[in-house]
Amino acid sequence: MQNKLIIKGAREHNLKNIDIELEKNKLIVISGLSGSGKSSLAFDTIFAEGQRRYVESLSSYARMFLDRMDKPDVDYMEGLSPAIAIEQKSTQKNPRSTVGTITEIYDYYRLFWARVGTPHCHKCGREITEMSIDQIIDAIYHAQDESKIIVSAPVAIGRKGEYKKVFEDAKNGGFQRVKVDGAMLSLDEPINLDKQQKHSIDVVVDRLILRPDARQRLASSIETCNEMTNGLVKITFIGSDESEHEEIYSERNSCSHCGLTFPDLEPRLFSFNNPFGACPDCNGLGVKTEFDPELIIPDYSKSFNQGAIATQNPEAEWSRVPFEALAKQYGFTLDTPFSKLKAEVIEAILYGSKENLTMEYTREKRKELYRVEKPFPGVIPDLQRRYYETASMQIRMWMNSFQNSHVCDSCHGDRLRPEALSVTIKGLNIMEATRLSVKSSLELFREFSLTENQMIISTQVLKEIRARLRFLSDVGLTYLTIDRSSATLSGGEAQRIRLATQIGSALSGVLYVLDEPSIGLHQRDNQKLIDTLKNLRDLGNTVLVVEHDEATIREADYVVDLGPGAGVHGGYITAQGTPSEIEANPASITGQFLSRKLTIPIPEKRRKGNGKQISIKGACKNNLKHVDVDIPLGKLVVLTGVSGSGKSSLLNEVLLPAVKRQLAQKNPNFDGYSSLTGVELLDKVINIDQSPIGRTPRSNPATYVGVFTPIRELYASLPESKARGYKSGRFSFNVPGGRCENCKGDGTLKIEMNFLPDVYVTCDVCHGKRFNKETLSVRYKGKNIDEVLSMTMDEAAEFFSAIPRIKRKVDTVISVGLGYIKLGQSALTLSGGEAQRVKLSLELSKYGTGKTLYVLDEPTTGLHFADVKKLMEVINRLVDGGNTVVLIEHNLDVIKQADHVIDLGPEGGDGGGMVVASGTPEQVALCKDSFTGYYLAQTLHETD
């Protein structure tokens, strides 16, 4: 059996035709500068080919339903195992997705609560008991005498199928009618159902009027229903106005005190993704998004004519006429400020009036009046109607700006219907159990006092729950709660959750490819992650990790270092071997940092700042324990702490939105804090994250930093352009005119190949240049617009050296270490670290006021030691300009450069949310209660 992975002639992206042999069943780390080709080798070559070969082995029909991957640019690969990628990407943004659903822990919770849980009445709290036929009859007779009822047997409730056998048996049993999905049908007629749809079917057993002499007949009918449904009977009460009201009674789950009947305890009852378990008001989301009156009428000092209602155009007839009619009815004018209107008038404006109003409209074509008598619809009901009727996404997005989300009033954010929430184990319902952290959940499921039957039923379920919780704990995620929304997880957390899932599957002979799993992980928990990766290797797998973390590199079996530079300057293997061999190799920049020949120095002195500060009091979002935090201005401030200690909650959910709100001169909403002072000392706040600088292939660095506009204006100012009448828009590939219309400025054409991968071919008209021949014929210094966009930043700086407006912006991009990227390079090909540095360069190119607050969340993600050194030079330039930079970071090389450190903890989750230490790095290093301080002390001593 081939025990080596052999790769020859890899040229994907910037890889320079490299050859490499990797021994299987090892922990292999690929390191190197950002942009040196690590992901190109690991994901775009090795994983892509492994995935492609697997998909190719399937039938053509199966391939239609799978993601299709292009063949990577490589000559030869041998010894490739089935590949699984665990990438550094945030999980899906589905609001229904949680930690529990991703890991399938919640699926086992549902099964456990359905089989072992104790049901209670959600009205009186009594334990649910069985209901006899006599009790069912008494409950039915509580209705008004002489009421008409239909007795039916619910043989199917929300289940897929055609049910031909059910209809046949019912007809043979002498029954004449069935109710299918609410419609009454005769059994004499053929009934055809879509087997892919869910159906509810009731066999009509009897119709009668509730009289004293009908009791025996009712009892007989109920017995018939019980035989058909294993204890269920549905009673439809028909009112005097022919309205219908249904109740389901059961011999098994009923409250004898309230007379309420509960559905069978099934796993689907505890699913917020299933209509039978989800809260009917919020459909299982836990929140409701509705039009907010405060956003619709933001300023009560204005009148209707002054635009008080943000969603209405006061000059449009369709908008004015109904309000004129309403004003006449309630005795006010359209010039009356809303602050002087009565509450009942505001209520009528927002939600409508009951009385008919006379509204006179002018027909546009004939200029004649026509009169309408109808109630005033109300702004909010009208918006709701338009929202659901419109097919325009643009209009919906506009309407979304007037909506706000709030916790559902019915389920209070618990997502499930009351019947599901009333089932408990150890006094906890299923949603209360999911609100526990992984650590607390392990304690909850450690021991259970169960009956012999319950133990037989739940042994395997408990085993699965405990194993999955333990795997999450092993990768350092003890602080996460099971109900945590996947949309709020960081890339590193999401990746470690997937890693825990893979460990649980216990596969062997697999090639796992991971992208920086240490992201967002404190040094204290790093060893747990490394042990997990080794465990995956010891199962008989090959673990290939793209990583910059020093501890992970030192623990690897084999290291491949790419470089020597980034982008066009990278793509070579500069060193490979064991960590000690890499450390001794002078050609490896990674090795030089490992051997301490290269270091990131400690500043000679800490900045004193400007003596002023922002103070936030009573921060209590998520796990924050009403903490008070002072952020000194004019300094580099770093928030530290173990994973889950509350850093992101403090910075991104409390401080950032509160400062933005005050700078926008909006009233504070005190969401998660008591008070905030010092914001008046700032003029703006800028959040620089690692999200892409654009979401389409057309987006590029030149456009983002604002250098493409002066370049286009330069070309439009050339004599040849003026003679032809070309404007600056002529040199844009986003608008018709100068671009190639055959490919619409993309440079490539997409050809769909049905069940084969889509093929992208170079446009045969412009040959990938994106512009038409007339546009490309205009040249500056012998180069056309396409050739300029193909330049690297370093080349562009020299080419435009005589044009300060362009050179200054290009120079700032080069200063953040991105001289190798191209002006017109697609934004989608930039890594997260590269995108963040492009954003930083844009800020550097602006003329600062020295009163700006910059916020960054783990800016070293995806950065090599050398890149971190460059990044800190850029950040220090911002602080030296008098600005304040606040960032969340685990990287000790960044923390030791801080002027002020705020350490949260001491633990994650419920055990965190407090300020453990604050001050200079040297002061924090002396704190015995700080985990960050412990590791910081070692780093400061090591650097000295």
C-alpha cells in the first residue's frame, strides 16, 4: 500500500511548479507568509483533487446534487486518500442553526426528552395522567348543550404518503367521509394525494348533537376512534355561525384538572424546525421581526407635510388622500406636529381606523374625481401587505430598514410550543438544558436515576450525548452553550466544532485538511487542540494543517514552509522537515522566528496617551457581570482573556454599537450597559474586520482604496480620449460603453455542463482583457488600462511616480506589506488577513484628525510572524497619530506591544465576564489570577 502522498508539478494560483512527497498518517503543518501559497497547496490542490476524484467515482446522476470542483493545475498526484476539509469559515447564517443542531447533540436531546421526560400541564403545572373514556366524555359535555359535534379518528397527523390503504379500510369499515387537510371528502370518490407532501387525515365516525340521551352513542363512537388511532379522538365543535373548533383527546396524555389533552411525546414535538413543535407565533425562531413605530415615525416634532412618517411621500396623491380623510375624521391638519396629536390618532395612523372614510382620488388620464368609501388601512398593516406582495428585493430591503426584532411574547425566546416546554427532566425543560454550557451539560448528564425500562431505552442516547459533549470540551469549547446561534460563532469556533464532530465519527484512512484551527484560542487551551489533532492522527489519518501558531508548528511531525515572499514572490518550498530542521534552516523565515533570530521587539516605552478615557459602566451583555471598563485614549489597548471570557461581547456588542449610536446623536438605548461617557472626545469610530472588501469578482483593491477612479480620470484626460469624447466611465468594466459586451467586463464566459463541472473559458472577443479594442487603444506611457490593472502595487508605484494623487494611495497599500497584490486582482482571491490590511491602508491614506477610535477583532488571524510584525507597524502608525486602537487578541507578540491591556475572565462562559487585570503588559504579567498574565510573563522574559 502506498504510504506516501506524492505531488508533482503543482501550479495552482501562485505555486511555482512544486514537487513534494508527504508521509501519510502524520501531523503535517504547512507554514509560510500570508499569500505564500499555503491554502493553494493544501486546499486548492490536495483537497480539491481528493474531493474531485471521489465525486468522479459516483454516478452522473449523483454528481448533479454535489458541489463540483475543477481539476487543480497539477501534473501528477499519487497516494491520495479520501479528503475532508475543515475550513476556517463561519458556519451557516441560518437563524435556526445552533451548536446543538450542528453537532447533532440537540437531536439526541429531543429523543431523550421524548422517551424519559415527565409531561406537565402548561396551564396548571400538574403532572399529565391518562384520561379515561368517561373523562373524555365529561370534557366534551362541558360545551354548551345542543352543540353540534363531529367525532373523527385522526389516523394521520402531518405525515407524508398517499394513504390509499387507509381510505380503502375506512370505506370497507362502513365509513362514508374523511377530512383531508381540512377539506371534507367522500369515500365514494377517488382520492389522490401527493406522497411527497405531509397530510392530516381524519376518518369521520359520527355526527351528533350534545344531548343527555346521546352519551351512550358518543361513548361508542369514541371507542371506535380509539381502536383506529391507538387512543386518539378528534372532536370538531360547530358553532351557531357554522364556525369550527377542534380538540384532540387522548386516553394517555391528559390533564384531569384542566381537561387539556397533549400530543404524544415524540422527538418532533421538541423540534423548533418542525411545525408540530415550533412556537406557532414565531415559527420556532424565538424572535419576531415586525415594523417598529419608532423607525416609522422617528421625529414627533415634524408634521405629515414635513415628512414625519418616514415611509410616506407627503407629495404623492396616493399617500396624501387617505391622510386627508383621516385628518378630517379626527379633526387635525397635515401641518400639525405629531407631538400634539392624541394617542388615539397616532394609534389610528399606525394601525388603521374602523370607520369608513371618504377618499377622493383624481384619475390621472381623465382628470376626473372618483370616490372610495373604506376604512383607513394604517401605515403598518399597509406596509405588511406590500412587504408580502412585492417581488422586488430592493423594496423589501428598504422595508427591512423599518423593522426590528424582539423576543417572541408567546414563547419568550424558547422557540417551542407550551406542550413541549412543559416536559421536564431533573426539573429542566429541553430549552433550559440547552442554555447550559458544555461544561455544565457534562455535569447534568453525568448521573441519572432512571427506572429499569428507562435505562434500557436511554442507554445508547446518553452515551452519544456524553461523547459529543466530551469532544467539544476536548477542543476547548467548554464555555459554549448548546443553544448558541451558529451565526455568532467565530471562524475558529466553527472549525473546532466540525473537528469535534469528525473525532466523534472515528474514521480512519482519511486525509483531513484544516485551516488555522487555533484561531480564537487562548494559549491555555492550545494544548487541548494539539492533543485532539494528534488523536485524529493516531486513529490512522493524515492531518494536514495550515497554521501560524508556534506551539502547533513545534508539535508537528513534519513541516512544509512556503515562501520566500508572498503573491508572485511566493509559491516555492523554502524548507521542509521536522520542526527542529526548519528551525536550523536559514532559508526559512518561519525557522528564523522559531529560533529567535528574528523577533517582534517590545516597545522601549509605553505611550502615556492624552490623559482622557472612555468609561463604560455596568456592561452586562451575554456573560458580562456588570463590569466597569475604562479605555484610555491615544493608546493601543488590547482586550485579552481565555476563549469565551466576554471580549467580543464587550467590544462588538456593547462598546462599538453604543459609541456609534452616540456619535450619530441618537438617544442611548442602554442595551447591555448602564452608562457610557467620553464619546464626545471622538469624532468617528471605524471597525476594521476581515470580511471581504467586495462580494463579486469585479471588486478589486484598486476600487476599494480609491485609486481606480483617478487612474480612469487620468486616461480620460489624455488627448486621444478627449478627441474621441471618452469620459472616465469609458475605462470602467462595470458599465456599458468601454467594456467588452460579449463577457460584460468579466473577461471569462461561464459554460454550464449540466452534471459536469461548469467550465470557465477566456472570452474569445477580448481575450480576458475585459475592455473593447477602442478602449484598449488609449495608452499612457505605452500601457493601456488592462495592462495597468495587471500591475502589482510595487510596479504601479513606480509607474505613477509623477502623479502624487495615485502614488500616495498605492504607497499606503505597499506600507502594509501588500506590494505583491495586483491593482485589478479579484477581491474574492484575497485572504482575510490581506483584506484587513487593504482596509487599514485605506485608513492610512486618509488625513486623520487624531480623534478616531479603531476597533479590530483578532487582526492576526491568518498572519505569519513576519506579517504580524508589519501589521503592528501599521497599527502603531495609527496610534502615533493620536488615535485610539482597541483590539481583541490572543497573540502574545501583539499583547506585549500594547500600551494598556484589559484581561477578562477568569474562565469562559458562566465563569467569565469579569475584569481580572488591567494595566501595562508588565503589570498584567504580575497578576496571579490571570491566565494571560502567566503566558505573558514567559514571553516578556523570553524577549528580554
